[in-house]
Amino acid sequence: MIFLNKIKLRVMPRVKRAVKRRLLGGKFRSKAFRFGVVSGREIPVLMCLWNRPERINDVLRLLDEQDFADGIELFLWNNNRTDHATYLEALASFTARHSLKRVTIAKTPFNLGSIGRFYWARKLALAGQTGPLVVIDDDENFTADFISTCVASYHPRVASGWWAFAVGESYYDRAPSEIGGRVDHVGPGGMVCNAEFFRDPKFFTTLPEQFWMLDDLWFSYFVKQRGYSLAKLPVEIEFVLAESNQHHTQADLKREFFDFLYPR
């Protein structure tokens, strides 16, 4: 058993690197569920799945109730393959009546972290997607005008997020940003940005491995390094199931990564 564990420790990093190379090229399987006529004008929405399968029907309903006239296409990235059958069943049984036109779901053999949703963004960008894409989290409730507000607030050189902060000398030395005010950090959940941003492979290949699960800090840093700006998105979002949020176990690592990115 000890011998097998040693082999696994040596092999798994190589396997994960190989998987990431394939994902970078947009090579992954997915399953689509169509709920209406897809015109090509739909707004792409990305969401990562990990430990809240009970939320999928609520999220589908919230998106279907949006007032965005051109419709919505949802791209799901499932990091927990043990829940995949649950998600497939929920999608197969869901009835959309308004805005949600199609949902496509992919999964990975291991927990890739929330950066997985951005492999969808890269795949779309490589296929020619331009303009705004929206990112949400499955622990967020939002109003029926959320997507319309995202699209109206879109600027090709700005990433606008609801979870927006002005940050001082350390990660938790921060204050909520005002609309139109200073923004140093945005959380990707509840955000609109330019799909073309993810054509840059370095977003994925230069994220330090020890901080791989902290794509929120990395996103804000990388965007600013590439000359983009950050802004506060004028929407209202309510968090649910806060006890299941992974940030409770990442506080010290976030401080370390912030100091790594912004050395004093």
C-alpha cells in the first residue's frame, strides 16, 4: 500500500498537468440541454459546481426569470463528479419558459477549483466569442434584471463585479467599493467581463500552483496587469448557504497570496 501511494504521489502531478494542457486547448467533453431556440445572441453565463447540488434548480429558475430579451446560455463546470448524475437529472427534468435557452455541463476527474469555469470562457473565446460574458456562483440569489444590468454595464476594458473592494496594504485591509469609486479587487461571482480576455493562455499557465484555488485574487491581479480596469457592478445579490463557502478554510492562504502578488 505504501508503495502504491508513493507511485500515486509521483504520477498524479503529471496527470493533472496533462489534463490542464488539454483544457487549455478547449478539449473537454460536455453535454448540452436545449430549452428553446438558440439564436446566437444569448449572453453566456458561467458557473462552477462543487458542493451545493441542492442549489441547481434555484439557479436555473433565477436565470430563466431574467428579463434579458436575447436570452441566456449557461455553461456549468462540475468539479465534483460524484454529484454529476444529480446535475444531469436536474437538467433533464427542468422546464424553461422564458430566458434560459440552453445549458451545457462539463466535469473534471478531480477538483480543479473555481478557475475551471474560466476554461469554458477560454473555449468560447477560442471559438470566436466576443463581448460580454457573465460569471455567477451557485450560492447567490439575484434579481430579474441582473443579466440586463450586467450587459448594460459592460465595457470591453473593464471587469465589473458586485463583490468589489478597495484594498489597503493587506488582503483584509479593505472596504466595500461604491459605484463609480475605487476598486482594487472583484470576486468573479456576480461579474461581467470581456470574453476575449481569456484568449491569453498566461492567465492559466502563470498562476502559481500553490495558489491554484485562489482564482479570485489572481483574476483581479492579472486583469490589472493587462491594462484592464475594475469596477463595482450596480446589482443586488444575496448570499445563501454561507456555511458551505470554501473561503472559511482559505483565509490564511489568501493573505499569503496577496502579499506574494503585491510585495511591500
